[in-house]
Amino acid sequence: MSNSNSPILVIGATGRIGRAVVSELRRAGAPVRALSRHPAAGAITEGVESVAGDLAVPESLDAALGDVRVVFLVWIAGPSSMPEVVARLAQNVERVVFLSSPHQTPHPFFQQPNVMGTLHADIEHALAAAELAPTIIRPGMLSANAVEWWADQIRAGDVVRWPHAEVETAPIDERDIAAVAVRALCDTAHAEKDYVITGPDALSHADQVRILGDALGRRLQFDELTPDEFRRESASRWPAPAVEMLLSAWGATVGLAPYMTSTVADVTGTPARTFDDWAAANVDRFRQ
Ligand SMILES: NC(=O)c1ccc[n+]([C@@H]2O[C@H](COP(=O)([O-])OP(=O)(O)OC[C@H]3O[C@@H](n4cnc5c(N)ncnc54)[C@H](OP(=O)(O)O)[C@@H]3O)[C@@H](O)[C@H]2O)c1
């Protein structure tokens, strides 16, 4: 493990995965610097050094990068500032651990049109070309998607309306993504490694809703929507390209087992958490 006292910079530190990375780094006793566009807004964990910066404004990162050697990078901004941000990283730091996606995994679920996957591939190439020894972290579907997808419906009643009841994925707990990321951030042995990370179980959407109901002590009903019904019902909530991306990924996976890896256990020595574990830890987010 690295015994450097220079802080590890976490970009995306207020997000679902970055927040878990900050917590895991603190548990590991590593010095952390957390970046946000709005650090004063109070979204950064108390007691963590916070710093302002915006990926869309490359020069705004300079102060954050001072005395940093390793960066956890979540990229949410558009593509135009990426080359300049990577150039600044290359001037200042030794290594980057990049949160990407399994866009190169040969399973139909991951092989549908996806602009984010294209951008992720471009960032990976840029980091490698800049000799930043990138560790690429590629989670499959996040367990935490359940909040964005279903929490409003579950708070409002016992019916969840959603497409593709039986399509299976292997949802991954953000704490396990963080556990792998922190090994990579703290140990140069993980430099230039490529980790596809999934949860331990094949679970359909209907299974996941049932497990959430069990955690809540309620019997939830799954009402399956056709893709067109889902397009209509989600039109006011999510951008159409995001909805089409999900529908094409699910549609391509009907009847197939999900792609699964043992990366969490291989890297951390501890098996990946189940969706039941995730539901128990997050049940309050589905309560009124
Ligand atoms: N959902 C999935 O199933 C899934 C699966 C695989 C991979 N992924 C990937 O995971 C990533 C998203 O991670 P997440 O879910 O943890 O994110 P998230 O919860 O949506 O949070 C977004 C984070 O990005 C930061 N951010 C946004 N714009 C920024 C900017 N211009 N400059 C600096 N920081 C900025 C936000 O910080 P502030 O608002 O505080 O600035 C926040 O910390 C994406 O790359 C996605 O493709 C998702």
C-alpha cells in the first residue's frame, strides 16, 4: 500500500459512487480531498477537506491538484474539456483511477448504442496516452438505480410500473465499487488494471422490487409496462435518449443470463454484497 501523505483527490465526491469512495478512503486511513462544483453547499462529508472545481472549466482544477499524486475520476461533464483536463492531470499527478462502464464487454446488455460508453472509451485512451497508468473501474448496473427508478412509486403506494419484469441484471452495491476503487487508489499494483465489477446475483426487475418490499415489510405489486407505455410514462422524468438506451439494453438481454464477475472478491477478498444487503442499508430512502 502507498504510505504517501499526499491527499487522494476524489472527483465526483458528492455523487453516489464518489461519496462511497470518500467513506472507504477514510476507513482505510488515507488522506482525502473531495472535489465539488459547490463545496460550500454542505454535500461533502464532514471532516473531509473539500475543494471547488469544475471539469468543464479545466483551469478551475489547478488548486485541487496541488500536491496530489493519485486521482479518482468520475466524468459527468461534456466531452469538450476532456483533453485539457487530462493534460492538466498529466502535468500534476502520477495515476488515475477512472470510473468507466463495461462498454467493451461482449454481452448484448453492454453492446447497445450508448453515448456515455463512447465518451468513456475516449477518456480511457486519453488517460493511457498521457501515461497516467489508469486503473479502469467498470461497474454494471448500480443497485442504487433503484432509488431513482422506483422510490417515488414505492413511497406513493404498493404498485411499481416498469418494463421488462423478467430481464435480469447483476446489480452492484456502490460500497463494493468503492472498495475496489480504494484498493486501486492506495496500491500501485492495480495500476493499468481493468476491472469489470458486478453484483453476485442474477436478479430480474421483479426480483429487485420484491426484495425492496421485503426490506420495507410490504408486499409490492409489479405492473409490467410495454416499452411504449414506459416511454410515455417516463417522458416527464427522464431524457428520451436515456430511456431509449435503457430499453435497448434490456431488450437485447431478454432471456439471457446477465454478465457476472468475481472482481469484488478477487480484489478485496470479500464477496460482493447482495441486493438484499443494499436494500437493508437503503430502506429509509423508500419510506415516506
Ligand atoms: N447508473 C449506472 O448503473 C452506472 C453503471 C456504470 C457506470 N456508471 C457511471 O457512473 C458515473 C456516475 O457516477 P455517480 O452515479 O456516482 O454520479 P452521480 O451520483 O450522478 O453524481 C455526479 C457527480 O459528478 C459531479 N459533477 C457533475 N458535473 C461535474 C462537473 N462539471 N465537474 C465536476 N464534478 C461534476 C457531481 O458533483 P457536484 O454536483 O457536487 O459538483 C457529483 O459528485 C457515470 O460516468 C456513469 O456513466 C453508472
